[in-house]
Amino acid sequence: MTGLSFFDPPIEIAAGNPRLDLIMSRLKASGMRPYPASHPIDFTAPDPLLIDIATVTRDVLDALSRAAMVQVHRQIVLVDLTNFQVPVGSEAVLLRRDQDLGTLKSRLTALARRASRLREADIRRETASALGVRIPAADLNAVPSLLYIGAGSPLFLSLQGPLKQRGLDVTAAISRDTARQYMSERRFAAALVDLESFKGDTGPTASWIAEENGLGALPIIALTHPDLKLSDRQNTVIALATEVVDAAGRMASIVSLIETVCRRLVAFAPIMPHPALASVLTDFTTGLFSRSFLEAHVGRQMAVATQRAEPLCVVTFRLDPAQAVSLAAQRAFADIIRSQIRDADCPALMQPGVFTLSLPATPYRGGTRLAERIAGHAVNHPVLGGPGFGWRVIEKRAYHTARTLLDAGMTGPLLRPSLAA
């Protein structure tokens, strides 16, 4: 193993030769770290497991069926080129073509993002309850609003009417400027991003979504197509997605899947700071979470990270004294933070001029990329007026407590934008 390949995500491969060599070669080329399966296969192991249906033994298929019956939590990926019917859990990834192996890393990232979002939603409700705040249940009769981003492909024109008939409010945006305008005027449950509209790696809208986090905290539903050869940028959009919908099969099934995904995103959305919530949860100066909420919440995030063997990162920004006393500067910085984070990220105002973000399932380098992106927007903001702030990124270690993790971000040396350039 050479270079930085050790940091690529691992995946166990159950397949017979020569298919084993082909699959491992394609996964290595896509940035994964495959290794041959052990015998017998451990269906409780933490790494994803890929099973090539056509070349594994009957014993492996029987073990897979038994694992599905007891709902093991291991992420299963099936490569099935023959439509062989094997009972598997609803979370299994099914690949019908070898060329889809190149998208697997992005798809697994999207699944991990969705699972992290659901866990964060659960523990935010627990934290709110522990602080004495009752969060009302989701309104099952609410009309989800969906923002379609694309060039209006024939598929979308076929989907638009049936989605509206099922009670979804669909708004189409054909450019990033139109999408920005709609997002400033109303709230959406999710963005349906049509990958067929972004062929190749050029185009401002695809770059805005993939590199600039243009959709901010808005969950992404990536709409893929069976015969679409994905570019690197399209794979990045899939990795950023909360859900991936394959536009294959009957139109009614695709419409039902999009409706299910959209309503699930509404029902299981993490609690976000809001003026209607109690002051113990929301800082009304900035519209972020309060310090009391984050201090009560980080311990739960750490417990989940330890249980799931996932990273947890804390990013702290400190404004210079002249900016820290300015309400306009604090609100401007909070607005920038909100525009760059996911709804599973937890931003809070710790004290005047000090902002802390806890980032579930995010390693140090992910926290650094987010900090640099926020800093890049802040240095050019007219209210903030230049690099009058610094930041620090801390990844959770075994010796951290909730208090020491937050304190490490607030008390350590800060990186200045001018030094990071």
C-alpha cells in the first residue's frame, strides 16, 4: 500500500475469480480500499461488504439471507448482473452493472450522511427534552416543497405532474441564480438535483453545488439515470446527497420513491435554531443554537461517535475584540455559517464573538475544509471588513470529555485567514 491509499474507505469483497480481481481493481481506481472477504463472512463487521451474486457460493447467499432476516446493521452492497432474487435489507445498495462500481464510494458516502442525519435528529430531540423543551411531532399532512435543479429533462417533465398530484409542491430552477432567488424567498424540504443536466465537469451550477456548497443546509436528493456515465463532479454531488434516487423502472415507482424520500426528510429533520424555540435552545442575537444547548448536546454526539467508531470534529471561530462587540458583525458571521453547513451540523454562539460548530461524522480535514470555506466568505464580507477573526479545528480523541473538547477549541491558538492563504 503506497501513498495515502490507507486513508481510502475500506470495503470487504466476496467474489470468485476472475471477478474478484476486476471488482477490486475498479474500486481501487475509484478511491476505495478493497480487500478479499474472510471465510466465514462476519456480517457484524464495521466495514461495508460487497457480494458478487453470480460468483459466490450458495453458503454465502444463505448466510446473506439469514443476516437480512435478523436485520444486521452492516452495510451490504450487491453486484447483481442477472436480476437474481436475494432477500436483503432495505438499506442494501444494488448495482446492476459493473460500470456502477465507480459510483459506489459516492453512494456509500451518501448513505452514511443520511444515517448520521437521522441519528443527529434523534439525539437533538433527546437534548431538547433533557433541557425541558418539548418539540412537537412532525405534521404528517404538511405539503413538502421540492426545489428541482436542472435543465428540465424529459424525465423531470414526466415526474412534475405526478409529484404535484401526490401533494408535493415542485418549483423548478434552471440556473444557480434562479435557485438562489427561490431559496431566499421560501423554505424547501429538499433539492432534487437532476444529474443528467450536468454532463461533464463544466458549468457554473454544478460547480456551485459540488464545490461551493451552494445549497447550504438544504438536503439533496440526487436523481441518477441508468445510462448516465458520471463525471467526477456528478460523483461529488452524489456524495453530498442525503438520498440517491435511481430513475430506473416504472414511472409510478420513481414518483413513489421521491415522495417517500421527501416526506421522510421532513418528518426526520434535525431540530434547527428558531425564534419559536425556547431561549435555552436558541441564541436570539445570531439565530444559532445557544451555549447551553451545545454544552448539553456534545456529550451525546461524542457517545454516538464512539459507539459508531466515527469521527467528531469541533470548529471554533473567534472574532477580534472590535468585531466581537458588534451585533451586526456577529449576525453577519452567523449568516455565513448557516449558509455553509449541513442541517446535521450544530452551530452555537458560545459568547460574544465566539462561534463553535460541532460536526458529526466529520474528520479533522473535513472540519478544516469547512473552516476555510467559511473564512473565504467572511474575509470578503462588507460588514466584517477583512480577516478580523481566527479559527481552530479539534477532532475528538479518546481522552476528551464534552467540556475539554469544547474548551480545547476555545482556548487554543487560532489560525488566521492570512496565514491559511
